[in-house]
Amino acid sequence: MKSKENIVFLGMMGSGKTTIGKIVSQKLNLDFFDTDDEIENKLDMKISKIFSEKGESYFRKFEEELTLELLKKKSVIIALGGGAFLNNKIRKEILDNHLSIWLKWDDKVLLDRIKDSHKRPIAFNSTKNDLSKLIKKRSNIYSKALYYVNCNEIGKKEIADRVIKIYENNKIKN
């Protein structure tokens, strides 16, 4: 088995993938990529505008192509968009070849973070009940990750330290 050198963060929108990814990338001195930021830069549009003007299916197709391209890099840290791991091609590539880490939070914490967010098109027009269903559905898929960090009641530094420990233990095994 080849070494799983890339760390890929997955989880719901608002779970801290970008924040934790940046902290871990600084501590490990690895490049960091946020797929949502990369999409916005390549298309020169905010994700909410991409959804409203081009539609979710356009976004998901572009997200797939860009994410699979980023996953070809070596020794990098990638924060996926909240829905990217639902894509079969992306999920298979990550599970087969990368270190996947789910940043797991209680539903209530996520709901408080994402409700009414204009930045997140899927959340903006959703009810609390819709978002709860979405969290439950996505959590079933996120649970396929190689590792997860239960982020409840710990701070960013401790979350990052746990991720680094997972990474270092994985490097030793390979």
C-alpha cells in the first residue's frame, strides 16, 4: 500500500475544515488547498453566485474535476466542500489513496453555525428540520472516512493536534 501522504478534511459546512486545515498545514509545513476557495478563484465567482446563476449540477461537476486534480498533488492538505465527499469518484479516490479525516460535531453545534448563512447556498433557504436531515444523511457518508475527530468541547489547537497525531502515526505505519 502506498503512503497516504495527503490529509483530506471532510465534514459539514461550518465544521472548521478550512480553519483546522490552515493550522495543520502551518504546523506540518505543507501546502493547503480549500476546494471551495479554489473553485471561486478559478470561476471568479462566489459559490452562492455559481449556485444561483449556473446551478448546483454545474457546481458539482466543476467541483469533481477540480478536486480530483488537487488530489494528484503530493503531501498537501485539502479541505473539501461539505458535499464533495458524497461524490462517488471523489470519495473512492480519497478512501483509496489519502488520509481522510472527518471533523465531527453534534448536530446542534452545526445548526447554530450554518443556519441563515448567505455564504452557504444549501443552508440559506433550508429550515432547521431540513438541515438536520441533511446533517444526518451526510454524516452516514462522512463516517466512511479513515478517521474522525470528535470536535465537541475541544478547541482548535487540540483538534489540530489530534489530526497531526493521526498523520504522524499513519506515516510511521507506511
